[in-house]
Amino acid sequence: MIQMMDYSNEPCRDILCVDVKSFFASVEAVERKQHPLKAKIAVVSKPDNNGGLVLAASPLVKKLYGIKTGTRVYEIPKNASIEIVEPRMALYVKRNLEIVELFKQFVADEDLHVYSIDESFLDVTHSHGLFGTTEEIARKIQYLIWKKMKLVVTIGIGDNPLLAKLALDHDAKRNPDSNYIAHWHYESVPETIWNITPMKDFWGIGSRTEKNLQRIGIHSIYDLSQFDVKKLKKRFGVIGEQLFFHSHGIDRTRLSDSFTPRETSFSKNQILNRDYIEKHEVEIVIREMAEENAMRLRKHHLTAGLVKLGIGYSKDVIERGFSHQILIEQTDSSKKLVEGLLLIFKRYYNYFPVRVVNVTFGKISHKSSLQLSLFEATETLINQEDLDQTIDSIRKKYGYTSVLHASSLAHGGMAIQRDKLLGGHRAGTENG
């Protein structure tokens, strides 16, 4: 007997997942007065390096040459008539902000979630009175972005964010005959979600998770949906339970419920350019990011009383990572802030490959004088503060990388690279 879910109590909203087709490459095509679907462009990081990576390829390049994100420069056919361009992240960010402003014509801020630079979720449940049916809203968005920016967007429509995202990735993007719009709903789960192959292409399942599922006899999304959820949870924890419900199209996320902190926080996020497998390399990055955040605190004459560390493991690891925070004495000292973050890291790190690091300072307050400590001599604190201020003044005059720890020059350090980049890549300019 086929195991089906009762969807009567599940949230049923009108969610759009909107993606700009081959965003970086399409923006570059438009800048060159070319149609994004007819251009032959590849955006390549470090094009002069044989190991440089393709960040985006126009749809025609993908179709003709099989080139996709992650393709190496040496894998591009030498005789292919492809225009190779360097990334201009500042330009892409600008276009993204223009698109987001357009989205805000259709939904309130709390019903908009910008998922990435080229992909956003919109909850249009309350927009029908002004803009028509869900399908009509989707087509209006497509039309306006094309009219104003000459960019082609694909749209997945679903009863929740998961269904909308799956509709986008597995249907809308691949189906020009439907004008790049696809609908996936609870009632269509057997014909849609259960037919997604291979398993590693499914939301939340990478190569490693796929192999772990296969070891217990799960070889398809259908198999996953029919498996005993209690056994999945016992084997994989909360992730196993989540995958089970996802295989039935169930996602209880509501965009407007996203958490908004009541107090200001300072945060930096770094997606590493490879999986970091050495503990000391991750510690270097944490230290660098903490010091950059601490500079911002001192610039605005603020202190932090809380440090939070988020670590995201490699996509090929079933463990997602961790996020923890601890209270500290109110401070703007780089040394104290770094110590707090490294304490969290050493306490919770499980020696999995790391790909994402997030450093956040919370409980922000204005600094009125030297922050005295019960545990350190006043003279020590004054010397440390003088040192921080001296380093800040040198960096302000000559750039952040003018003063670095020796560890930042070691393998794994990201400060020098991050100083030159925007969004992890060459910033560029509209005219560059």
C-alpha cells in the first residue's frame, strides 16, 4: 500500500520562487546589447589561470558545449566561439537590488525572501486583489524584468517554499514551452517529486547523503517517501525526519515568520573557496573575520556583549554544521572577541570539512569609556586598546591588509583575497 500524507492541515499558500536565467552571463549579455538566450558568454573567475572556474555560462553555451558552473578553463573547447569575461560582482549586485525593488511592487517586505543573488521567494497570497491570480502575477514579473532589464526569469509556483523551489529547479528552468513557469502542488507529489532523479539532485541531498540512504535500501525519492520515518530519524536524526517530509512535499516554513533581531548586530559571512579540512585553517579565517568586525565596532564607538559563530560543513557531509553563541564581557577588543569565538569553535567543531563561516557580534551598546575588566589589570587593557587603535589607524590609511597576522599569509588565510573581492569574486565596475 502506497504511503500518502494528509495535507488538509498543512500550510497552503501561493509561493513564487523566481530565478534569473544564468544571471551573471545574462547581465553580461545585456551589457553587450545581446539577447541573453542567444549570446555565447561564459563568466570565468581567473580566466588566465588554466584552473580558473566558470561561474556562469549563458544558456546557449550550456546547450552547445555542456559547459556549466564549476567547469574549469582547460575544459572549455579551444575552438568554441565563446566570449570569456571576468566577473563584475558590483554590477551583478546592482542589478539584483533593482530586481528586488521590482518584487516589492507585488509583496510586502515580510513576504519577500532574497535567497541568493539570482533567486528569491515571494509569498503572493495577499497580492491577488491588486495583481490577479498567481499565474498572472508570475507573468507580470517576467514581463517587467524583461521590459526594464532584458533579463529572462524562470518561476516555480507551489503551496510552500519547498514545492516552489522544486518546481523551479526541476520543471520551469527546463521547460521553455511553458514560458519558464511551472506549478507543483501537494496533489501532484507522486507525479513530480517522486520522479526526481538522481536523488542527489533533490533539495538537501548531496552525494554523501545519497550514498548513506542507499546503504539502507533507499534508491529513489519514492523509496524515501515510503520508508519508516522513525527509522530515518533514529539513523540520521532530525535531518532524516526532515528529508522524509520533504519527499512528500511538506514544508511548514512561512516567509513572514523569519526572525528579525530586536537589537543591532554586526555580522560577516564567508563562503570558503574550498572545503577546509584542517582545524587551524578554519581558526585563521575566524580570527580574520572577527578582527574585521571588531574594527567596525571601534569605528562606531560600540562594544559587543555576545559573540556568535556559525559553521557550515561541506555539502557532501550529512551534518549541516552548527551555530552557537556565548555572552562575554562588554568589549571592543579584537583579542577578547576572537577568544570567545574560538572557544565556541573548539567546543562544537566535529572535524568535518568546513565551507561556510559566519561571525556575529550581538548585545551592541555605545562605548562611553575604557571597558574595565575584573580579570585583567587596567594597564593591560589600556595597552591592548592602544594597540587596536594604532592598527585601526594604519589600516584606515593604507588598507586593511597593510597589517595582518602572520597566520593570514599561511595556507588557508582569506583576508588578502577577501579585501579585493565582492561576493567572493572580482568586484569590477560597469565600465570595467
